Amino acid sequence: MTSPPSDIGDQLIAFLPNMRRFALSLSRAPDVADDLVQQACERALASSASFELGTRFDAWMFRIIRNLWIDRTRRQKTAGPSEDVYERHDLMGEDGQQVADARQELSSVRDALEAMPEDQRAIIMLVCVDDLSYRDAAEVLNVPIGTVMSRLARARKRLAELTGINPVPGRSTGARD
């Protein structure tokens, strides 16, 4: 492979087995070798203009792989120890579907709160979000405690309607019989 590459991509593809062998001899780990080869290909494609005509393509690629290996080794020395997450069975991850559903539900509640009258929105925020007692909420709003309770009942009912929550059978809905 002493001729300059007419198409560097074709040269890379033809030279992949040799690059992988060399990377494997450096790293002694197939996954790391594959990463080195991929990074070397990316670097070669990005800097194909720096390839000097009349030089050996294989030597150029081996130099790139070796430099990447040296950089990786230096980074690992300063980064400290690392563990393979696939070998750790005690790690917990988040369920992506659950997170997406929770975000969607939160968004619908936020939209519903925005659609509510200000007095209902304020009481929901003070009592349900900020965890104020009815008495403290009454003081903040400068209204009687009975007004707080009735506004809160109406606000909860309106929020349930806006978010599509159906009342639980057998539970008080706030309506008088």
C-alpha cells in the first residue's frame, strides 16, 4: 500500500482488518480495538488533506491508531479507575417510558393550572404545592378559612375535570345531596 489513496474511503475499508489487528495488539480488548479503529477512520477522513502523496497509507493509519492509543492511555491514568456498567447488576436506571409518561402528565397538570381562574390556582399552589395549612393560606390570601376550604374544593374538582381524572366512586365530590 505505497500508492496514495485515490479515494481514502476505499483505502480505509480495504485496510480495516490490518487496523483492527494492530489496535487489538495495543489494547488487548476487542471493544477498545474497535473504538480505536473507528476513531482512526474518523480522523483519517476528517484530515485526508494532510495525507502526503508518496508516503505509505498503512504507516499513516498505524500512526493515527498509535497516537489515539497513547491519548487514551494518558486519559485513563488521569481519570482513575472505571467499571464496566454491564458487569454491575446493582445499578438502577430509569424507565424511559415512565419518565416520558410522568413528563406528559406534569405538562397536562401545568396546562390545567394555567386554565384555572387565578383564585383557584393560587389556593391549589398554596395548599397542595407549598403545603400551607388552611389557616396560613387564609392569612396569605386575606380571606376567611371557610373561603379557603370552598375555593380549594372547587379548585380540586376543576383540576380533576381539566386533567381527565374521574371521581372515585363512593368518595365525596363536594356536591350536596
